[in-house]
Amino acid sequence: MKTNKEIAIEWGISDHAVNDLCRRGEIPGAIKEGKSWRIPDDAVKPADGRVSSGNYMKRKKAPVRKALPIGISDYVRAQEEYYYVDKTMLIKDFLDRKPLVSLFTRPRRFGKTLNMDMLRVFFEISDEDTSRYFVDKKIWKCGEAYRKYQGKYPVIFLTFKDVKFDTWAATVRKIQRLLQDEYGRHQEILTDDTIADYDKEFFRQILSGNADEVDLAASLEQLSKMLTAHYHQAPIIIIDEYDTPIQEGYSKNFYEEIIGFMRNFFSGAFKDNRNLSYGFLTGILRIAQESIFSGLNNLSVNTVLDAAYDQYFGFTVEEVREMLRYYGVLDKEQELRAWYDGYLFGTRDIYNPWSVVNYVANGCMPQAYWANTGRNEILEDVLNAATDDITEKLYLLLQGKPAIARIDQNVIYRSLTQHPENVYSLLLVAGYLKASSRKLQADGSYLCEVLIPNKEIAAVYASEILSHFLHTGEINKTTANRIAESLYANDCEKLQQAISDYLHHCISFHDAGAEGFYHGLVLGLIALMDNQYKIKSNRESGKGRYDICMIPRSKQYPGIIMEMKWKKDLSSQSLELLAKEAMAQIETNHYEEELQENGVSRTLKFGIAFSGKELDICMN
């Protein structure tokens, strides 16, 4: 690699010109280091915009670049009006395999809906020549063997991504409206004399919005039968985000109703349905244990752990680099990688597409864009079910440490209460963890080393875990800020008052329990300080295991050691003695050794004693 100054001399142009070319992405492989660039030895000089006389040519207008498709899930519009990352080779991979029914499970906002709409446009019979939306795409270059499938099937398409309601009644009404709209797309059925009158009457019932739950559950099976009769070709059925209403049912207490409905709904569509060419479903979870897909032997399931189709949901490294080059921000690749890369789907390194698009569109400003797409309900459910051990592991994950977890891809929402260890499976498939390594077990599960994939998800964890432990409300975040400030200021009295206020306002006597409860509570309260400190919990140092160690990321801050004790019904005097006992344990066991090994010269030590809502802090 050469420096920009060396390249400037070699090419006979100024340092500024070389910097400009690198910044615009016109020198492939150039990497920014500080304020300079490192350029490959074999780099070729681009046109630099000068003429031989030394006079500058008239500056060309900056190219008009396409807008980025934020929130666009309409394939036709996305590929015509916006910057489109070509995922059409998904069609080839599918046609090479031809499974009867395919289920793709991926995290939210990873391009599932856009891909399903792409499949709809490609396969669906239409009065319009829809081949024009693919002639410049990769699939068209694969030849007639694949082109011949274009526009040859009737298609039933439903997306449940917006079926998010608090009650079963409202959920049924929304599903009814979606079916009403989809039946409306196929009103050619009503003009076909070969369709039986009773079938047309069923069609009108759905179309009018007067169908009951039994008819709604049979609607996919009935529509597929009528479309086959009309077109003499069995339809393709596409169900996008099939498990969104199931997740809502779990959170809003109508789980049994939604599971019962979906079992009949999908059974009629996909199980032993002679009027089905192919089926596609997408979601976050494969809810197999609920028998939704009972007896569906031809279901091909593709998860984040499978290599098949691994490049089609999310952006690959090459796709991101090409996007950055197109928008002239290739120098932002390292920052983008740290924030939004890190997912491992099958064997492929994958970026979060939603966040990448928003990052580039917002002037390359790193934020937790994925977190702002809605409530992180799955993480909330996990935290509600988490044991002390799981909570501790979540904090270790936040510090960039791996955890070993058994991953069961058949996990269901309600298993969390009976089997809290399933939280890791849920977090993996939902995009909150990645599996850096895995080993197949005899029961079909995997033993995996799991990690938080990137800075964005670390920020989501910190925010959600903080919210969980502090419940909700601005006053509680204020309390957390007061605690952070008191630690910075070495103000023991202010620290004790802040924690005491929180205990009295937000914790009931039923909440207050063993030492593990207070340990988790304090970890939650100091979560805001994660940017300034590496927060460690229950680790060996000196002659024992400390409760909490905070290693400063900058030399301007002191190291912090906390040891916590708890006993029931203590007097204020006994509570003070217990805090001093905690402090003595820090001193006797030399817990500060780990801080000293990390080059920390100044350490604050806090012995904290709890009893119900009361506490006492001893500081050294």
C-alpha cells in the first residue's frame, strides 16, 4: 500500500487531487487512515479532470444519483425510482431447487417483504408485460430456462406485517380486510362461467367483508381452487411476515385464538392442496411446535443458520461497498461495518439493510436506526422471562463477551416462561445475536457461541435493558443520570440518595428480594455509562469474585469496584455495618487487581448494603 503523497508524485497530480479521488470512491481499495489515505500499489490513475495546457476543464455537473429506498417494499417502484440492490438471483436459486413450500425466517427489516413482492411480480400473470422489470436484472441473464417462468402463474399475496392489534377481534377484522383486498384483485373469477355458483357466493362473502372466522380460515384454500379452475394453472401463494399476528397474540393475551386460526388457515393453503404450484412464507420464527404446519412434509425451512439463500436477505459486503462507491462515501466503510455489519446468515457476512440505507441517506450519521422502526417486543418478552443468570449473561454480551448457548430453531414464544434458556434462540433468530460458531447436537439443536453483532444492537440492548430495570418514565432516566453523575463526582452521599429515591419510588416490597435482585438493579442503573466504562460482573480478581467492576475507557476516569450485600429487616446501624463489611471484602480480596492490570491508577470502591427499600453506601 502507498500513501496519497507517493501516489501524487507517481501520477503527477497534487495531494489534494488524490484525496479528492479517494473521497469520491474513484480509486478502488483506497482506505482512509486518520487524515491520509492508503492506496493499493497497483492502483490505476483515473481521469483527473485536467487538460494538457494545465487549464482546468469546465467542471461537470455532479451526477444525479437515485434516492435510497427507505421503507419501500414495492418491487416495481423500488427498482424503477430508487437505488436497488439486485436480489433477483433468489428466483434462480428457488427454481433450481423447486421446493413445494418455502419458509424464510429472518429478523425484521431485512428485506423480506420486498423480496416477496419481487417474486409476485416475476411469477404473476398480468395484462401488463412485467418482464420489463427484469430485463436489466441478473435473473434475465440466466437464460430462457428461467425466463420461461416469468408471468406464468396466478398469485395470492398477503402480508401480515401490519397486523398489530391489542385484541383478537381487531386482529380478525384486519385479516378480513386483507383477504377482502386480495379477493378484490381476482374479480375475474366472478365473470367465469365455469366457476360453480356456490364458489362465487363464497367469493362474494369474502369480498363483502361479511365472512365469519370459519370462512376466513378456508379462504386461501377456496381462492386457490377457483384460480386453478380459471387459469388452468395452480397459483403460487405468498404469505409475508406470517408470525407477526402470532407475536401480538402472545404479547396481548389472545395466543390460543390466533394459533387456532392460523393452523386451519395454513393447513388449507399448504397441506395436501392440489391447487398449489408453490408456496412462500416469511417470518421471524418457525413456530413448528404449535402444529401450524402439522403434516406439511414438503416444507423447506431456511433460517439464519442455513447457507441456502444466505445472501438474499440483508446486504453482502460487496453490495454495501458498491453502494458506498455509488454515493461517493467509500471512506465510511469502516464506520458502517462497526455499526451495522456482523450478522452471520449461513456462511455469509451480512449487513442490516435498513440501517445501511438510513445511514447513507442521513449523511453517514451513525445511529440505532433499526431500533427506531418500532418497539422491540421480542427483547421485552425476553427480559420479562430472564433469570438472574440470563440477565448477567446479557450484560456480559453487552461488554463484547461471547456466551455459550443452546439454540433450538423450533422455539415458540410461550416456551419462555417454562424454559427461560430459550431466550438465546429467540434473540438469535430475531437479530439481537449472531452465532460465531456452532455445533449440531443429537436432538437437532445447536450449541453456539453467540455475540452481539455490532454497535447498533449494543445500543438497543443498553436502551432496552435500562428501560426494563428502570421500568418506564422520564423520572427514572433522570435517576440513572444522577447516579452516573455522582459516580463521576465521587459523591457518595448523592449516589446513596439517587439509588434510595429510585428504590422508594419504583420498587415494591414484593420486588425487593435476594442479593441477585439488587445486583441486576445496579447493573441496570449504570447501563448509561457503557460508553465511558467497560462494565464487568461477577468476575475473578485478586483473591475472589467482585460483584461489579467498571474499567474506564479513558484515563481521565477512575476505575470503580462495587460489592453488594443484602439482609432482611436491618436497622440503619446494622445496614451501615453491612456496607462496611462489603467494603472490607473489596480490600481483603484485592478486587482492584484487574483494574491495576489494565493500567488504572485510581480506583473508587463502593460497599453497598440493601435491606428492603433501604440502603447504605461505604466509599473508599
